[in-house]
Amino acid sequence: MHRISLISMLLLAAILLNWTGVALALNVDNAPATSMKPAPRRPRGPRLPPRAKRTPRAGRRKPAISTTEQSGQPALKQQGRHPRSWHLVLAALAGVLRNTIRFEYDIPTGPNETTHRKKSMTDTAWGAGLTAVFFYKRLSITNVTFLVPDVNSSLVTGNVLSAVYASPIWRWISFERTLGIAYHYVTSDLRNYEDTVTKGGVSATAHFDRFLVNNHIIEPYVRMGVRFHIPIQHWYVTAHAGYLLEAVRVDVSSPGGSVYIPQPINDTKTIPPLKVHHWTYYERVQVGGSLFMDFHYGLQLRIMADYDVTYSKFSIRAMGAAFFSRRIPVGLTVYFEYSQGIVHDNLFIFFGPAYMF
């Protein structure tokens, strides 16, 4: 009897302890520890299916930095970075110019007779220049200014400005338009200038105490072509055709001179003062191409070549730049040009320091 009562008491204590543990585990609010009522569960929303992972297509690279975050703002802006889509390279250059100029005039070679003369002079001298190259997305602008103070007893200066814009047509092909203008000014002050003319076995020598020649050359041009992109950095090659109008103003002046005609004429004639001003226009059709290569904008090379099918003239220009540090964007620029014109030819080799913005 007592054994049965003891067993009954132990079972009753175990049941009470079990109920108390369940109530504590469920953390019932405002309920006694012996309550049998479990705590209510929070309602859960509908479970969303897992987001499928996108696999990049073949041939497409995953961007290193995403353009958007969960907030909808650009990632670069959130990180405090401001991506720059433009570059500007300025360079101060010095180098050598080999210049050839051509001019025309008339001298008397007999009684009531004149001879039309075509002359040219070639010389080499040192000069200086400034180049600027600007890139913004699909637009590039190049400007070259140069000055040579004394070549062929002449002052040679000029400026070449061009703007190139490319519109994509297909994946690796773009339509390229170029608009530019070039200006050259050559002033020659020749002292004690002599020119000998031989006609009919007789040589006549004309002497000028001073001979002044000024040439103004203005060359607006337009080109259109197709640019083929090379899948290496920003490399491309372009084939183009264009139209160039070369307007030349020639000013020739001299206080006059004299010409001696030997035997059998044996005469000395006075050359009256010369003063000639005239404009000449040359329309030129050109074909050519260009090549651009770079390596993370630290190394750049641009080559442009044109052939004038109207007057059989050729020109080539090349500009290279090298930058060796990202913290200090100072480098070296080299400019080369060989151009054949109607009244002048130029060969440039300039180099100097450059700075990239």
C-alpha cells in the first residue's frame, strides 16, 4: 500500500516537472509555469523561390564593378569614385623642320621680252611646337601648333586642327567623320638674291637687293570612312576618302633690281619694282587611312596617311606618347610629319615632355 502511494507521488511529480519545462521552453506570455497552452507562432509570408544564377554568355566579360546596388544608385558613386570618360594630353615639343618653298616671278631676258621663272629653296632649322589631344567617348580632337623662326631665310608657322567622331554601325565597325582645318604662314626675306636664266645659249643674271615672299596657305578638309575595331584595348584601323580645298595667297614684292645680258646683246636692264598679290585655289581629292594603338592609355600611337589623287601628293603624320606612372602622369611625346603641298613641303621631327589630365 505504501509502496503504491510512493510510486504514485513520483509519477505525479514527473508529470508536473514535464509541464513546467514545456511552458518555459515555449516562452508563454503572462501564463503560469504550469500552463499547458503553447505560445502562438508568428505568421510567415509566402516563401519565394530561389533566384536563378545568370551565367555570362560566351564572349562577354562580367564587369569588375556592378553598375547598380540594391539602393538603385550607381556602385561607383556609392564607393566615392567618379569614372572619367575623357583624357587630355598636352605636350611641349622641340625639333627639326626641313622646309621646301616654291614661288614664281617674271624677269626680262631681252628687248621687250620676259621669262617666267619657277624657283624653290630647301633648308633645315630648329623649331618648337605644342600639341593637344583630347578624347571624350567617341570624339577625339587633335591640335598641333609649330613655329620655326629661321629656315630658308623664312619664318614658318602654322596650326593643324582636326576633330574625329565615330558612330557604331555594327559590333566591330563604326562610321567615322573628320572635319579639320590647317593654316601655314611662310614669310621669306631674301637679301642679295640672284637668279640666272639661260636662253638661246645666252645666260642672263638677275640681281635683287631684296626679295620678299609671303605665303598664306589655308586648307579646310573633310573626310568620311569606316573604322574597324581591333579587339585589343582601343585599337582600330580606318579607311577613308576626303576632300581638301587649298587656298594659297602669294605676296611677292621687291624694290627692283637689274639684269645683265652678255654678248651678243651686251646690255644691262633695270628690273622695275615687283608687287604681286594673288589667290590660287586647288581642289584636292584624297584617299588614305589611319591606325590607332594604345595600352591602357599609357602608351599611344596614332598614324595618319593620305594620298592626293588630284595632284599626286602624299602626306603622313604620326604621334606617339608614353606615360610610365599613374601617380605622376608625365611622359614623352614624339610628333612626325611629312607633307607635300602645292607651294611647300614640310618634314617635322618634334619631341618633348607631355602631361595627361
